[in-house]
Amino acid sequence: FIAELHRSKTSHYMEILADGGIPLRTGVRRLIEEVREHGLRLAIATTTTPINVSTLLKYSLAPDSEAWFDVIAAGDVVANKKPAADIYQYTLDRLSIDAEQCIAFEDSANGVRSSLGAGITTIVTVNDYTKDEDVNSASLVVDHFGEPDQPFQVLAGNAQGECYVDMALIQEIWNQGNQ
């Protein structure tokens, strides 16, 4: 019953995505494009299923957007899900980098425990489901990544006077987290 319920939920989710019913959160597309323009490597570390990730990328970014990511660690590639750090360790291993060489973006308390458990500096954008969770151990907590004309609200941490997440702010936060 549970397996069939999950298949049904996944099918429904993919239909909604394909119909454009789940837009990207404010600032996500701009930030991904900016990161790519700077030649930085991208990875996804999630506990959702690979098909959910593929569908989200295809319909929210571009049909070929999976190729933008050096690693997509999704589903059950590790035994212990978040809040364990396993998915981040797996991703770091696949990227052949140390935790100090990257920054994580999370949206939940379990995600923050996972990324910080792996030693990765973390920025959080809360959502309607996680806005009341304790994510204040992250370097910065905002309601969304923001846009030049749609500033984010800082919920915790120091945004260096900025009103949206861009490469300059990421660099500042990364520098502070790796001092």
C-alpha cells in the first residue's frame, strides 16, 4: 500500500511539474545561472527520488539541466538519510573535494544538520513547511534567495547588507565560514 501511494504521489507531482504548476522559488534560476557563469561546479544532495529530481530540473530549468550538475546524489544512494551527513559525504567524495571547498543550500532543520554535520558552510531558504524549524545554526537564513527588485528577508545571520543572494554574498559567507 505504501509503495503504491508513493508511486501515485510521484506521478501526480510529475504531472503538476510538467504543467508548470510548481514554479521555482524566487532567485533560484538567477542564482544557478550566475553560479554557472562563474564556472563553479554544482551538485544536488537530496533524499528525494532521482525521478523527482530529473523531472523538477527538466520542467523548472531546462530539458538539459541535469547536465549542469557534476553530481546528483538522490534517493537511496546512502544508507542513512538526512539528518545524517551521509548524503553530503557521498557528494563530496564524488566531487573529490573537501567540505571547506563548497557551500550548501538547505531548506530544513534536517538538511542543516546534515550539511553542518559534513562540515559545510550552509545558507538556508525556509519554505512554508520549514519556516518554524530551528535552522539558525546556518550561516544565513532567508525567506528566499531574492532578486534585485524582490529583496529577501533575513531571518538569522548576517547578509552583509545585501538584499538578494548572489556570488558576492556567497563568497563573503563562504569566507566567514572557512576562517
